[in-house]
Amino acid sequence: MGVQEANPIVRFFMGWTTPVLGLILVKLAAFAFGVIWFWRGKNLFLVNLFFSALVIWNGCAIFISMR
């Protein structure tokens, strides 16, 4: 669709392996960090708010690129 990955960490892993495997590795790492934070009793509200905004941003980027 012409949209490029802006996150340098995700871009590195997608270029280092196959794009799908790189994305899976990054998602697994994010999930592991979330579990560790949860087990340590940290509040995940701000993290969830950030990722919700990120999903909306990505959706807008995909929508705009389809026009």
C-alpha cells in the first residue's frame, strides 16, 4: 500500500528476518514486557492508551494510502 514502517526497531527486525517473522518477534517482546509489568503490579492504562492511539494512527495511514 506504500506505507513504510516508521519504528526503527520494528523496521530492523522486519529487515533482519522475513517481515512476518520480524513482526511476530516484536509483538512477542511487547507481550512479554506487558506481562512483566502486570506481574510487578504496574498500571498498564497509559500503555494501553498509547497503543490504542497507535492503532488509530495506523488505520488512518492505511485509509489515506488507499485513496
